[in-house]
Amino acid sequence: MKRFAISIGVLGLVLNVLGGISALAGVYLITAKAGVEMFGWGDARTFGYLFFCVGLCCVCAGLVLAKYARK
């Protein structure tokens, strides 16, 4: 059981880090790259909102997993 808790804690930490990087990249795309076309897929601001929201969801999921692992 302890090994499972450690793996859940590591997964929570990884989600926190990746979510934070994604959220910061989203803020950068929203503020600095508004109006720029991204690979023919759409506006950079749209991808910024996507990265920001997904990043915040990953951070929340990482916090929940870390809290569960600590229990």
C-alpha cells in the first residue's frame, strides 16, 4: 500500500508541474501572441485559453492526488 501511495504522490507532483507550465504557456499565448495563426489550426489566443484551462485542471487534479496520497 505504501508503494501505491508513493506512485500516486509522484503522479500528483508531475501533474502539478505540467499543469503549471501549461497554464503559464497559456497566459503567454493569450497576452503576447494574440492574432497570430498557429500552424493553420487557429488563433494563438484560442490555444492560450485551452492551455490555461487544461493547466488549471491538471493542477487541481495534482492537488487532489497529493492530498489522497498523504492520507
